[in-house]
Amino acid sequence: MNQAEKEQYLREYSHLKNEGKPFFPYAIAKDSGMAVIVMLVIIFLTLLFGAELLPKANPTTTQYVPRPDWYFFFLFELLRALKPPVWTGLATLGIPTIAMVLLFLLPFYDRSPERRIERRPVALTAGILTIVAMAYLTYIGANAGSINTATIKPPANLTPAQAAVFNAGAVVIGQSGCLACHRIGANNPGSGVGPALTHIGSVLKPSAIASTLEDPTPPMPSFKDIEQQYPKKFADLVAFLSDLQ
């Protein structure tokens, strides 16, 4: 910024400041109105979709796989994408810290007096890319199971509709923490307290699998609550296990 541009900016700033509106009640009214709109949107979404409640917490089980809240799904998916252990620290601490530091330092390295976003292509592009990346990672992270289920692929003989049900069941497997005790293919190669499920579909019929999930042998938790509250998830889980031939 040269001296002429700086003087013009100061003149415009002084002019706008003299003609500006007071903080009270103008700014407070705008903020209050926006707060009311946000609350109405939240109430509407709650009435429309409801709140998904998982089964009651069981402090005695070791099979539960914790998942983050929705506003951390983009970091959850980022951690899934950076699979080598050497990158774990960068995904969990490095990238968020760098982003926060850059945000706090924004007034120091962005000294442009221009406020029209269409005249700031770099800032506009960076903002759009950040929003798109976070939205995409949030969507992928919300629909992903545990990290291990990413390698479970549907059998080649399934139709597209059956493959979709298979993938939905794999998500339920990941969310329920089944791989903490059971082995499915190359997943959980270590010794678990539960039997391997790699070929469970060739051993048990779907009705027998459903019966076992409803009334399992301890210490395996019962899936009866999921069957009652989320019958589609339970059906996807049974179909998934039945296709493991």
C-alpha cells in the first residue's frame, strides 16, 4: 500500500465511521436476530430428524469403539486418511495447531485494506477450499465405521443393492466395536476373545445369526436394543454377517 492509497483509506474510514450506526441497539439487534434464527433452525432439525441415541453405556465391555462428535468428524477422517503411524501426530495435533496459529495471526500478515471479497482472489480461494475440504471430510467421517472396516470389501457375486447393504452392515460393525474381539479377514489379526467371523455366513443361517445377536454368550453384549430402536441397522448387520462366506 502506497501513501496515496493509505490516505484514501483513512478518509473513507473516517467518513464511514461518522455515518455509522451505534453498537446499541443496532448491532445487538442484528446479533439477537441471528441468534433467534439459529435456535429456530436447531429446533426445526431436532423435530424433523430427532436425536440418535445409542444403547446404554456398558462400563464392563471392552468392545466399544469411541467416535467423535460431529464437529470433529473432519479431523477423524483426516486421521483415517493419514494411515502411517508417523503421521498420526501431524493429523491430531500439527494440522489443527498450524490452522489456529494462522487464524490468530491473520491480522498481522493480511494487511490489505480491500474488503470486497471478489477483489481478493487468494483469500476467496483459500476460504472456499477450506470450507469444501472440511465439509467433505465431515461427510465422509460421519458415514465411516471404524478404521479397520475400510478394508472389508463386499463379495464379487453381490448385486449393487446387496453390496450397499453389505457396506451399511460393515459400518455397523465398525461403530459397534465388534473388531475388538472378532476377526474378519485381515482385520484384527491378533487373538481376540471372540471367534473369527470371516466365514460365519457359511456356518450359520441368517436366523441363527440374528438369534445370536439378540441373546449372545457373555461377555458379548446383546444387540436387542439396536434391533428394537434401529431395526434397519440390525438388518444390515445380519445381512453383512450372512454374506461372509
